[in-house]
Amino acid sequence: MIKQVPMVDLVGQYKKIKPEVDSAIAEILTNASFINGPAVKQFQANLEKYLGIKHVIPCANGTDALQVAMMALNLEPGDEVITTSFTFIATAEVIALLRLTPVLVDVDPETFNIDPAAIERAITSKTKAIVPVHLFGQCADMDAIMEIANKHKLFVIEDNAQAIGADYTSKDGSVKKAGTIGHIGCTSFFPSKNLGCYGDGGAIFTNDDDLAAQIRIVVNHGMVVRYYHDYVGINSRLDSIQAAILDIKLKHLDEYATARRYAANYYNREFAKSDKLKTPVTAPFTNHVFHQYTLVTHCINRQKLMDHLQAKGISSAIYYPVPLHLQKAYLDPRYKRGDFPVTENLCKTVISLPIHTEFDDETLAHVTSSVLEFVNQ
């Protein structure tokens, strides 16, 4: 029987924390504190402590987190928001939904994160915010981005859906957690994330008291006093069961990151043997929590490699096959094929392999040998 290797092993992870999770869920079912119960407040407080930030506002999902952040900043239709073309669609989706103007730029070819120089070139009189995405598990160059933002009086909203727990070391030597450097940080607790719940969930972070107050109003129907609505808001809540699960997993988050780094280092050592595979590069100012382990292939038929792996029970994925500027729903006369060469090349050449917290050396050897068997044929 072929051993199946999923992209992420949530079942194996659950088995290790099953007694705690089952007990926490049972307690909520017993006391019926399903919405805004004690479990939500406890998780919020513990995540604030872990991140070293004043305010964590839980919400329903990571997309909501980005939308709420932009609503709280009072951005207006036509305002420009700069972000990367190499990311999941949610980053641009909320910009378009709010009738803001997404301005897309290219990425750094080594880290795949947004290129600060490209940000600077894209700024106009209509620019109001920058959304750097901490892609695949490491931080973008936040010193450079904050310098640009301060120079042009722009807001920075960190899309931290893939890098929660990563550390960023500034030029002055200070160390902060990803998502706590800009004006607002946003994250997703989708099940496959490094800190994932068993449904949907998200959160917004800030050190700004006024912004935090506004964010809390926006996620609660624009309501300050019950049934008195002073603002247009949305209904976006993290339920108590998901909060309880997240609070348990938060205790293991650094341990999970260590396990992911172990797997990534194993992959790196083995794939260094091939000149057809470029292993992930970690920038010197950050560590990597490896939400994804993504190779860049050279002179390889990527689809045939994926078919080869599938035949051996090994999952693989492409994050992302189509850049935002070439997505049908976001086609814009400002952009054409060839405008973002790094992004477009990555979309054609990247492949992500399974990486999670439950690997053993035997499975890692199976994955690496299977990849190299195809690459070296």
C-alpha cells in the first residue's frame, strides 16, 4: 500500500492534543458560551502576550481581517493600496470590494516578498496604504517598507496570514513578531495555517488604541452602544470553540515552527544536490516558520513532477499558478503580461512540497528521494 503524504497532517497533530481539545470543546458545549465567551477573551489575551502587542481583535477569517483593517482606516473609494501580485487573491479582493484601487508590484526573486523599491516607484498622490504579504512564512523587508510609509505618510497593513510566529530583527537590533510592525497586522486561522483552528477564524493586531477601538466597532456591526449604529460595519466574530482550540495550539506554536524548520532543513540538504532545484532563501532580517516549503524548478516539467509524486502518494501544490494582474476578475488596462517578470516566472516554476509538524525522517526521505528520482532521470 502506498503511503500517503498530505501537504499538512492535521489528523496527526490533533491526536497529540486530543484530550485538551476535546475537553475544551465539551466545556463550551456544556456552558453554551458560543459567542464572545470566556474562551475568546482568554485566547485574545494570550495571543496579545505572545505577540507583544497591545490589542488583538479576533474576527471570522483572514479576509475579514484585511477588510476590517481598511475600513477602520477610513480609506475612501479611489484611494490606492499597493500590494504584491504574487499572493493569494484575498489580499486584492478586499481592496476591490471596498472600491479602492489595487496597485500591484513585483517581488524580490530570492524571498518572493514584495520589493520595497517597486513600492516606492508605484506611489502616487492617491496612494494611502501598503499591504506587504509575509509570504510562505518569512517577513518582508519591514524596515524599508516602514521608512517608505513614514516618508509618504502611508498606512501599513501587514498580511500575516502565513507567517504568524516569525521574528523580524530591525536594523536597531530590536526583535518583533511578524504582524506587529506596521500600523495594523492581519492573520488567518484557516485550518492549514501554522496556527489554525478547526473552521474559519482570523484576527487583527495593533498597538494604536484609537485604531483598536475603531476595529472593535467595525467587526460588531458598527455598534458602540447596543442597537445604536454610528458606523457602517460588518458582523465578524471568532466563535468560542475555535478560540479554545487556538488557545491550546498557541502553546505549541513555537514547537510547531521548530518541527517545520527541521523538515525544511532536511529538504534543503537533500535538494542542494541538484542544480535543477532552488531551495528557499531566508532573508537575514527574519527567521522562517515555513507555512509553505516552495522550490523553484529549472528545466523541469513541473506537471510531470507533480504526477510522479502523486503516483507515489505525495501531495504537492502550486502557490500560485496565476499572478493577480493576470486573474480574469482583476484584469486592468494598467497591467499586461510581462510587467512583473519575477512574479510571472515564479508562477511558472514554483512547486510546494508537504511541510507540517508531524514528519519523521522516513517520510522526509521518501519525499526527497522521490523528487530527486524524477529530477535526475
